[in-house]
Amino acid sequence: MSGAHNHARAAEAFTADSKRAHWHDKALWFVRQKRDKAVASVPEWEALRAEAEALKAHTRAHLGYYLRLFEERAKANGIEVYWAEDAEAHNQIVHRLLQEHGARRVVKSKSMLTEECGLNPYLQARGIEVVDTDLGERIVQLASQHPSHIVLPAIHLKKEDVARIFAKHLGTAPENHDPAYLTRAAREHLRQKFLEADAAITGVNFALAEEGAVTVCTNEGNADLGTALPNLHIACMGLEKVVPSAEALGVLTRLLARSATGQAITTYTSHFRRPKPGGRLCVVIVDNGRSGLLKEEFAQATACLRCGACMNTCPVYRRSGGHSYGYVVPGPIGSVLASARDTARYGSLAFACTLCASCDTVCPAKIDLHELLLKSRRRVIEQKPFHAKRTGLRMAAFVLRRPRLYRFLTALWRRLEGVVPKRWLYHPKNAWGRERQMPKIAQTPFRARYAKRRRA
Amino acid sequence: MSAKERILQALQSDTPPAEPWQSRVETFAPDDLLTSFTTAWEGAGGEVLWLGEASKEAIALALGATTKKVVDTRHEKIDEIAPEGLWAIVEGVFGVAENGAVWIEPKERYPRALLTLAEHVVVVLEKRRLVPTMAQAYRKVDFSTLSYGLFLAGPSKTADIEQSLVIGAHGALKCTAVLV
């Protein structure tokens, strides 16, 4: 399995600290409960989810049309539109735009797409300073880490960790881990970055085809502040972010924040339809594998609103942490996207799932996540690294189809059980036995006991 | 062939829909729009101020500020952002009862940055201008003249450190809705 990511192995460090893992689990469950409370206040919630699902299916069926319409309308509004087939093309376009503008310092608000494309290291290698301005993203950036959650990037860190990181980089008092104090320090530090910035990069939550505008949702106001000062705003979007019109936001903005954090709406839901006076607004539309995904059985995964609700509810995510997924988007939706993108590499993610389907019930776009994960498993099992598992199951099937052989083998085991040394039984090759104890075999088989009872 | 054409060719979904997409969800209006709005606004960390008359002086007085540090964008044209500690009065076009969001459009009257750089944002909203949900709200926004506009729901906030809510992330530290 060289080169392949192994979720269980990657989660070991996280699960080894059981106190912290427990805390992580509880913190996310708390967010899930807030979501439930917010959802309960909307009588038409289920109708809204069904509408979002239908809306996304409609948009997929006419995606090319809506993207063309978006470009045409956006251009008419003075927005520049660029197309990128892959991550490399995206990074090149953004870099070129920054170069044209002579930008050395860039402020960026949250964008999972730029994470996916590896934009930060690309620009940094070319002498451009990129500052993530979302507090959670800034924390992980200073710690040289990646977000472990798409909405709560630093959810894996405790306030003591943040205090240490800030003490090192922002000069705060190391022993002061009051969240308000730390947030204030970050505000001061980032305010300076905002004022110095030559350009702003944002993600896009929704691109409105009919109106030729883009919508960005934040709680901190970092996208609004970042784009308000410099004269260049680059908005990067995956091509699945387009929606037919603002009418669609009448559905989607009702679902997004409630699903994500349990808020009725994000503090800032901002619409950019024209560049600011004297400025440039550039939208980069990125494919990077999406058109391929849309042709496959995983097309539905492109309906994702990136709310993170499936992560907050997932029993595996909550107990293994976002970094264990080794992919830009973790959790149930990340597992689907990653294993569809590179089955050989991310195949183990399809098994980081109990098939409890809790994610299906919270997904605002009604993506059948556990069905998609099952499909991923089917695909994964065809791949070479998983042949061992398949062989094991085949052997079991072979024995179970042959009652006599089964009887013989169980009788044999009854004799050997006490004799076989533990280190053989729990040999490292026996992955099943690493976290579990082999069950004791009954001294009298069920068949014998059943037959005895019938006779009695 | 350009990147654009290659992407669109791969998508193979160029046909326009038979009719424009329209939401068919039946929305339930809160019983009392005003109560719902103020509850949501305060729940998001904002303050509510009831005034009969919303002049700059009356607002400054009610908020305990000197009129000097308050800029009233309804009557004063602002080109440059003033120094720190500024309070800004802005017009709220309409509000949304279900979530306490207010539609705000700077137009050419004040720079976009004022909304986030001001320490205290005061939104003046006529209480009869409330719609039940975002479904009605988006039908009310006039996109044909829009440059930049936002739904603002209280002061900026973050819970990125251990899920502890802190008011005042990057934008306004305080946000007041003046209902007239």
C-alpha cells in the first residue's frame, strides 16, 4: 500500500490522546446540537432541503448553459472572467493577475478551492506574501498546518495551543489563553495586514448566473474588509458554485448557516456585482476534475454547499480529527470527493465510515453520502491495495459455504485456541486484532446445544 | 480551443432550461415580524434602539456619543475613511424577520470599507420594512443597479478558538439597529 493514504494509521496520533479526542468529539457534537435547534425553528426545513436538492440537479443538467450565462452577465457588469482547467492553471492565472497589478502582499478570505489548488505555497514561492484572514485559517497558517475542518479550520486546537502559536508569532502573553484576548490580538495583527494589502483573494459561495454576481458568506467580515481596500479582488470558484439566479439564494442562504453553525444566517452575506470604482474584480472559474466527477456516479457530490454539517455529525470524523483524512476536505463529503479523485491513494477513506447515514440526514442538499461511500467502497475493492481484504472475505465465503469444512475447522480451533501463542494470534499482520480481542470460542457448539434441547 | 471551450465541452450541458428556475417552497412567516427580527438581531449580538426620530443628533445622544465621531451616510457624502474609532450611521433598505439580516447598499454615497472599518455600525431601519424570510428578501433586491450590497446580521464575530463566541472579529465591534 505504498503511497496510499491510510486513514486508520493517520488517526493513531489523534486517538492516542483520548482526553483530547473526547474533547474534540464533544465540541463538534455541540455544533451539531446548535444546528438541530436552528433547524427546528424553520417549519419548512425539509421542503427547503428537497428544493436545494432539486435546484442543484437542475443546475447540473444545464451547467454549461449557466456558466456561459454567468460569464456573459458578469462581463457586462465589468467583471473579468478567467477559466482554469486544473490547479496549475488556476495558480498561474492568479499569479499573473497579481503580477500585472504589482501586488506583493495579499489578504485572502476563506476558500477551500485555493487550499485544493495549493495556491498559498505557489504564491509564496514566487515572493508574494499571502495572509489568511479568517481567524481559524490564520491560526493554522501560523502553525504551518492545514485546516482540519472546512468551516472551523482550527477546531483541532485548544486555546492553550492557540496561545502558544500567538505568543510565538504575534508576541502575546503565552500564559493568557482567553479567547477574547487572543481574538483581539489577531484583530490588531490582521487589521495591519488589511491596510497594507495590495490585493484580495476570496472564495465564492454562490455565483449568480442571471445577475452576473458572486456571493461570499463570512461571520468575521474579512472578505468585505479585504476586498474594500485594495484595487484588485480575485474571486476563485469551483465551476459547481454557479446557481441559476438570486432566487436560488432565497433557498440556499436559509440552509447554509443553520446547517453549518446553527446561526440563522452568516453575519455578512455579501454580493459583488461590479468592481469598486477604479478597481478590478476578477473571477477564476476552476474545473480541476469537476467535469470528470460530474460524468460519474459521484456527480451528486458536486451539490455540496461546504457547510460542514456532515463532519460535525460523523462519529468517525469527531473521533479521528480532520487531519486523519489527509485530504483538503475531510469527513464524509471529503471521503467521497477524495476517493473519486484518486481511488488508489484515498481508498481507505471510504472505510472511515460506519454507514450510520447520519450525514445524509443533516446534509442541506440531501446528498446520499452513505450511498456514495458504499459506491466508493465497491470501486476501491477492485483496486490492488485492497486485494488482501477481498481474499480474506473470499476465504471466509468458501468455508461458510461448506458446513463440514466449517465444523472441522471450528473443532480444530477449539483444540488449538489455548495452545496458539498470543503473539501469533495478534501478529501485526492481523489488522483486525490490533484494536480488538479475538472472541472465545464456545466449548459446546450451538448446533450440539440446539440438538440437545430438542431431544429433551 | 481555449480552456473555457474545453471545460464546457467536457460538461456537455449547454442546453438552456425550458423555463427559468423558480423556488416552489411554501414559506411560513413568523407570527410577529418585528419581534422575530429583534430577537434574531439581538441573538446575533446586535443591539436594538427604538427611536421616534432618527436624526444624527438623536442617535448620537441615545448612544452616548459626540456627534463628532459619528458620520451619517444618509446625509453626508464620505470619500475617505476617517481615523479609527469612527461610528457610522447607514441606511438599512429592509430587514428579514427570520434571521435579523438587514440589506445594505453603500452605492456611491460612502466607500465599501466604511461598513467594516467603522468601530460601531448603526443601521437605521423603518420597522414597516420587514419581510418574513430570505425567499421574499431576494425578490426585493434590485440587482440591476447593484454594485456591492450585503445582508448584515449584527456585529462581526468568530468562534474559531474553542468555539467560544467573540464579538468583534474584523468588522464592527458593535452593531445597533435603530428602528423607527
